Amino acid sequence: MTDFIKNNNFSDYFVDDLLDEKTKVIFVLESPHTQEVKNGYPVAGKSGKDMSKILFEDENLKKESFGKLIYEKQISGFGILNVSNIPLQKSAYNIGENEIFRDFELIRQNPSLRKKECSLNNIIRVFQTDFKNRLELHRDKKIVLCGAFVQKVFKDTFPHTKFKDIIEVPHPSFNNWSKQKYADKIKKLLEFIK
């Protein structure tokens, strides 16, 4: 992954995961975006604030993004790991056109390997290998898979690997966690992270 990032001039857009020795529950999300690149930690924007509103009862915690709370060590026991440590959306980049952005968008739409897309499959394999190497170390943790993209990548990357506990929830964007149609899933999430 390091070579891929270097070769494509993406080093300034790399956002590392937030994990430490106290992490018990890992939230897995897709990739950083503009606010995450700017702040230097994952889930720094609106989705992060939406997460905090649901996850915490303390009014002070509800006001901050989930990523900021972990980054500044205001909370412990939680971690964040992105499938990709660089943005998969062109709008997060300020480097002009790059052919690879088309591939990123195709991967976001469908992260599975293709029969006839060698260049796309090469990128998918780089992301899968990197993701596998980072998450595999945490099989003893509770894993929260946020969104369809993450859930698909996880299933493709770990078809047989056993993890302690896994739960699938919608991605927190667009205030999804507050929507009535996801109320049961979020209720299970709150029980899961206790």
C-alpha cells in the first residue's frame, strides 16, 4: 500500500486508523474524506458527529465527532479502522485529474474483483491486502461493520477468518443512525458495544 500511495502522490491524503491497546470495539468505515484529511484522523466530519449523538448520553460528547473524541483521548475502548486509508472519492483530492479516480468510483460502487478488469483488480487487491493486514490483528475485538461497502469488502477479504464478535450497521452518513427504519439495528449496536 505504501508504494501505491507514493506512486500516485497520495501521501498528503493518508489518514491513519485510530487504535490503541485499550481498544475493545472497532468501527470499520470506508475511507477518509475532506474533513478527515484536513484534521488528520478518521470520522472527523458530520458522520462522526452523527455517530456521537447516538453512541453517547453525555451532552458534551454528543457535540464532538466520534473520531475527535478518540483522537484526543476523551473516550477509550473504541477504535476506528478504514478499509482504505486514502479517500476513495475524487472530491477529497486537490490534485487535479487522475485516471485512478474513475477506478476508485467503480470500486466504491462494487468492491468485488471483476472478470475482465485487470487494472481495477490490481487496485482492489492492494486495498484488500492492506485492509486484511490491519484488521487481522484484531480478531479478538468486537467489530462494527458500517455500511454496505465495508460489509462487502469484509466478506470478500475474510471468507473464513474467525472474529470474536461482528455486527453490521448502516453507514452513519445522511443521519442514517437516527432514521426509524434502522432503529432496531442501532438498538442492537448500543447493546453490542456495552
